[in-house]
Amino acid sequence: MIERILERVLFASRWLLAPFYFALALGLLALMAKACQRVYEFAVGYMNLSEAGVILAVLAIVDLTLTASLIVIVIFSGYVNFVSRIDIAEHKDWPQWMASIDFNELKLKLMSSIVAISAIKLLESFMEVGHQSDRDLYFLVGIHLTFVASTLFLALSDRLGHGGGEAHGGAAKE
């Protein structure tokens, strides 16, 4: 009896994650506002920008877009994996991946997105190499390589943990 009550309470506690996903959705609004600000600044100052300045402005928007996409992946796959299923049959325009990303794929997508965001930041720093110290550039490269190595090790451990290379991406587990 006590065990069943405890199990029900623990199972119901998964709903405590829902406010976290809602907070991430609010974070998307903040990123959208920042993207609008960047686009406005880009449009207003466009005529005074060099080619490198245009590239940097576009990279900043790409960076915000990747971050926002990462948040969407975390919101939906986290919600589906930890809180409740989403019936995508009721919503024909919802992406198919929403119901099929498992926790291991979520980790890999998260790390891959972090590597991409880190690469953009590194590229932005190299584009402004005259304004960066060698020390800062070394640290940025080191941090980026740490993300890359971590992602590779995570992918390798995931592959080894799933039977040495079976194809398991994208299919819903039963």
C-alpha cells in the first residue's frame, strides 16, 4: 500500500518539470526580442558595415537561431521523454521528430548544437582577430575543442552502449 502511494507520488512528480519547459518557452521570447534587436541594428547600420561586419551580423543572428532551435528541441523532447506524450496525430503540422527523439539522441543533439554555437563564436572571434588577444583566442579554441571532444566521446559511448553500431536514430523505441 505505502509502496503504491509512493510510486504514484513519484510518478506524478514528473509534472514538476512542466514549469521548467514553460520557462524555456519564455526564454525563446527573450531570444526573439534579441534577434529583432540585432536585425534592427543590422538594418540601421548596414550602409556603414564592411563585408566582415555584415558576416558578423549574420553570424550573430545564426547563433541566436541555433540557440532558439536548441531550446525547442529541449522543450519538446524533454517534455515527451520525461513528462507526457504529445499526440502528434492531432497536429498534422508538428514535426515528426518531436515524438521520436529519445534521451540519448537529445544529449547528442544538445552537444552538437553547443559545438555549432561554439564554432560560430570562434569564427566571430577570428573575424575580429585584431581586437582579440592571443590568450583569448587560445582559450576559445581550447573550449571549442573540449566541446568537440566531449561530443565525440558521448557519441562513441552511445554507439558502444547500443550494441556497437546498430542504427537506432529516429525510430521510436517500443
